[in-house]
Amino acid sequence: MLERARAAIGKRSQAKQNYHGAEVRDHWEWEARRIIAQRLLEAGLKSLDLALLPKGDPRKIQIAKEVRTKTGVPLHFAARVLSMGTRMNVSNLTNRCRVVGMNIISPDPSSPWANVVTLEAISAEI
């Protein structure tokens, strides 16, 4: 029985040696940055434009949703890189809002996005 326990512990420590957390994290960040750069290019935006756009801009929400589904980066990474405020804001916008074209549609009537919000309406508030 003692031999089994030693063998199990040995396997576990060997598995930990094969796990390279820093490399995995770097890969996800690289992939997230690639997705963001590609979507910005398609939208005709530059990374400097992100700070000038509202936190809830439909393009930012779409990019954040894609980054969340295709990578393992934490929410605060998307919040920082996309200039969307806090990680909670990224979570709320990506979970509760559906972006159709340039419109944000929220199924939750108590949401601040309860009505369809167009990009023009957002721009008028600035």
C-alpha cells in the first residue's frame, strides 16, 4: 500500500513538472492580442482609439466576447487592453448584451441597456 502511495505521489509531481503556466499564459495573451488587432483592423480602428471610445461600445463588446470565448485570458486583461473599465464591466457587458450589427440589445428589462442602443446614440452622449 505504501508503494502505491509513493507511485501516485511520483506521478503527480511529474505531471506538475510538465506544466508550464507562464508559457500557457503567454500563449493566451498572444492569441488575445492577435484577435484584438485583427478585429480593430477590420473595424478601421487603431489601438489608441480604444481609449476614446465609450466603455460599452458595441465593437469593444464584440471583441471582448470573442476574446473570452477563444482564449483563457482573465477579464482584467480584456478590461485593460480594450479600455472597458473594470473586469466586472467586461463580464456584465459580454454576458448580458447581445450585439447585432452596431446595436446593443439586452434581454433584461432592468438592464441599463434595456432599449436598443445605437452607436449614434452613444456618440451623442460624449
